[in-house]
Amino acid sequence: MAKVVVENLSKYFDRVKALDGVDITIEDGAFVVLLGPSGCGKTTLLRCIAGLEKVTSGRIFFDDVEVTTLQPKDRNVSMVFQSYALWPHMKVKDNITYPMKLKKISKKEIEKRLNWVASLLDISQLLNRYPAQLSGGQRQRIAVARAIVLTPKVLLMDEPLSNLDALLRVKMRSELKKLHEEVKVTTIYVTHDQTEAMTMGDKIAVMNAGKIVQYGTPDEIYLKPKTLFVAGFVGSPQMNFLKMRVENGKLSGYGIEIVLQKNLALKEIILGIRPEHITLEKTKHGLPVKGTVYFVEKLMSETILHLSIGDNKHVVVKIPYNISPKEGEELTVYFDATKFHFFDPLTEERVE
Ligand code: ATP
């Protein structure tokens, strides 16, 4: 296992800037998720750490050893791909043991390690099958077994669950997490699925346009998003954003007025409130806001209410599944004032 340090890393593909000065430190034994929209550079960062991509500038260290220019085979990393990348002509046990044979590990040790991963991942009954004779979830487990059998310093996973159906994804999520708790190998996991990131990551690095825009625990990312982008990317349904005027110590807009506790140098500010922090019942810190229901989405465990407030501004409210106001109904909702987020409309940075 190793601590991974990435320093000011940039990567160009011709004129495309895939990574733009990335700095990140991943503690020894941590499970860190790279989260971000398609094309933000997640896979490129993972491939640079693996040595599969040559960096344009910057440095990478495993513990205190610089690995920036080392070949992948000399880095002691393993990678699990979305496509599993199993060898189709080899039985499962050969898929798992082949990397060990290449390293000239003794037969006895190979047998020992094979038995270890087979029981860890519950795949003993599959060892004599070919990949084509396995389900997607089983193939994924074999790919993970092959990746950890040599206890790498760093385990890299690139959207490993995205080819699985929704139920299996949830199951594999907890299996991978439990596996990490047992093996404790430093893991870097790429996904664009925020639920995966929130449930699996000790820490999450949110990426956008080749940069890490916030690096923190799931709680920090959810409770204190540093930018408008992070606030909007994490959370489902998305956070509501309301542009408010700042005047005479008050915020106003959409029929809402909020008395400020401190002076703000801005003329306008963006108020963020998550759908789960708006309620139908009056609460201690609830700020009443009148609205008209224009759409109701009944999900299995909750109801999503789309409201029109003020000058036809739409806000989304998450309420219990057994309540469903009628479309066209006028009602009052309560914005929890202890859960407000504020952002500067120009810099898009959080304002405390
Ligand atoms: P996704 O979630 O869609 O896989 P990502 O966040 O992993 O996206 P990358 O695959 O790292 O993003 O791509 C980052 C940027 O670099 C994109 O603009 C992409 O088009 C570009 N890119 C990636 N690989 C190459 C390549 N081999 N040649 C040219 N451009 C590339």
C-alpha cells in the first residue's frame, strides 16, 4: 500500500487539455473517488497514475518515490476496467493466476493466493469456467480478484460497475467496500455516479474541466460545496438556485425576504437550497414561501414536487411519498434557513 501524491499534473492530447494542474494527496489505505461529468478528465488522471498515459507536466509519487516516468509494470498498481478485460480463451483460474506466473511466483504461493482471493470474493465455484460462461457481476468479481491477487500498492478502478444492472450495482457497491475494509489497499475509483461516490468514498475529489474543484469527505461535499458547480452536481434532485438582490441588509427576490446577519459587499447573490430542506410543515427555522404546484412526480419512496414561486421561478421540493398535493394547488412551503448556501454569481464561489 502507498500514499499517492499528484503534483501540478497536466495532460494534453494534442490541443485538448484533459488535465489542468491537478494536485491531490491520497492517504495510504484510503478509498478515494474521482467524481465528475463526462469528459472532465477522471479516466485520464487514473491512467496517468497507472502509467498508461504519459504526463505533459507535473509529478506523481507513491510514498516518497517518484513514479512519473516509470513503466506501469514497475509501479505495482492494478487496474479494473469497466469492460472487465478478462482473457476470453483462459479459464477463470488462469485469468487470475496468469499475472503471478509472469512474475515467476512459486506454484505454492500462486495456489495460496488463488485460494485467498477465491474465498474473499466467493468465486471458488467459478474457477474452472470461461469468462463467456459467467454473468456480468461474476465477471466483475473475477476482474477484481485478478487485480488484488498480487496485493498492489494502489488499486485503480474505472467505472467498474457501470455495465451491471441497477440491483447488482447496489450489491457490488457494498461488496467492494467490504473488500476494501479487509484488504485496505489504497484505492482510486472513478465514477460519474454520485450515489456510488457518496456511499463508497472515504473522500471524494469532484472534477470539472480537467481540475479538482473540491476534495473532501462526502459530508463536506454535501454540506459545504465550495462552488456552484459542486453544489449543482452533487445531490438529487439538484439543489435549487435563486438569484437574490442584496439591499439594506436584506436579501430579496421571488417574494422572499431574508434579513442578513452580516454585511455583504455584493449586489446580487445566489441562494442555494436543497429540495430535501424545503418542507410542507412549518418548522422552527422555516421561512414561509408561497407557491403553486405545477408538476408532481411520485417516486417509490418520496414525492418530488415542482413548485412555481414568485415571478414563475421553479423550485423542486422533496416530500414524503404519501403526500401528493394536486397540480394547480396553491400552498406554502418552508425553506429551512439553517440549510442555506450562498454563492457569488460572478466567481461562483461559496460565500460564508
Ligand atoms: P467519461 O466519464 O466520459 O469517461 P472522463 O472524465 O473519464 O470522461 P477523460 O476520458 O479523461 O474524461 O477525457 C478527458 C478529455 O480528454 C476529454 O475531452 C477527452 O475527449 C480527451 N481525451 C481523452 N483521451 C484522449 C485521447 N486518447 N486522445 C484525444 N483526446 C482524449
